[in-house]
Amino acid sequence: MTIQAKGKCKMTLYNTTMTVDVKYEKYERHGESYIKIKKLDFHIKDTDIKVYFENLFDKDPRLGEEMNRLLNENSKTIFKEIKPAFEEALKQLIIGLGSKIYSNVPLNKIFPPE
């Protein structure tokens, strides 16, 4: 059976414990100090998760609701399967956002001297 549908997905993580370990490198540009991310380790240690897929089965909303219920009843097991890819996606998001900020904002503006 092929599932083809169009709709939104909402994934909520709660009661979550994460670890983030970041190594930075300081550099000078135009007489100001900046930092860049050299290495980032990101891990989700524990989480509860709730998902909702809108319009999962185009023609049968009852089947979609039942599938959402089944997914949420087994969310810990399912999350263990997708966890490595999910962690990598979040890691790349953090690196991307951090790089944009750190390359445009001098270090003394991020961490003002006392």
C-alpha cells in the first residue's frame, strides 16, 4: 500500500535532556575578534515525544487519527530509530545558525566585557 498525502507534521519533544559540547576557534577580522565553531557534539539523552501528521491518509481521516494514536503510543521506540538522523539534522541547524551569528557579530558584542 502506497501512502501519498499532503499536510503538516508537528513533532513536540518535552521532558528532554540534551548535551551540547562546542569547541570554538577565535580569529581576528578588521581589528575585531570573532569566533567560529570548530566542532559540535549534540546528543539527546532522553525525551518524550508527541507527533501529529495532518491529512496522513487523504481520503480517510479516521485512519489518520488512528495512525497518529499508534505512533504516539510507540513514540519512544520510534524515536530510537530516527534519533541519529534527528540529532544530525539539529546539529547542522545549530552549526548553520551559529556560524551566521558568529561570523557577523564580534566577540565583544556576544560576550560584553564586564
